[in-house]
Amino acid sequence: MRDDATRRLAACLFAAVAMLPCIPAAAAANPTNLRCEYRADPLGIDAQKPRLSWLMEAAGQKTEVRGQKQTAYQVLAASSEELLNNDTGDLWDSGKVASDQSIQVEYQGKPLESRMVCHWKVRVWDKDGKASDWSKPALWSMGLLKPDD
């Protein structure tokens, strides 16, 4: 009888270990829903220091990971999509900023001019210090900032 219990326990442990690859690993949190001045890809912004926002979602999961939070972010803003795709922020590279702020992050880059198009993306670090992938690119364009423009 004792041998039967040992065999059943061994079979259960073997089954549990065999199923481990089927359990999804905790996915990194990814920034989504990028907004500039509360809008997606807005045209004609008149704010000289637009406010940027994003949401943090667990990659590949439909539900929030308990206790997950943003601990840092990095924003890149570029004058062209090509520069942004090469991870070059010629307008602004915030560097890694230790902050949980993901709304109303004020643009702190080079001065913006009328009719300028700004491409941007963000990545975040989660509660475990793991960096996400870069977000999908977003953009905004500047309106006319001076009467003579």
C-alpha cells in the first residue's frame, strides 16, 4: 500500500513537471495606446511642450498581472520615421527616467517649430526591472505657432 502511494505521488510530480513548459512565463509589460495631448496621432498641435501618455499592458495577456507597475520609462522623439526605426531620437531622447508617470509626460526635447512632424515611441521598465519592447510608433504634427507662420 505504501508503494502505491509512492508511485501515485511520483506520477503526479512527473505530470506536474511535464506540464511546466505549457505554463506561460510572465510577459513583460508593453506600452500601448500612445497619446499626445490626449489624442492618437494628432495633427496641428499648438502646445510647445506637448504632453504624452501611454498605457502599460502585459504582453500576450488579456488580464492585468497582479502587482505589475511601471518603474521607469524612456521616450524617443524623432524628425523622421527612419530615425525612430533606428532608435535615434534626434528631437528628444529622455534616457531612462525612474518614474511611474505615464500620463502628461511633458516633451522636453529640442524646440518645436510650426508644421513640424514628430515621430515618437516609448518603452517602460516593470516592477522587476525588465524593459519592454519599444511601443509601436506614433506621431504628432505641429500647427502654426506664430502669427507670421
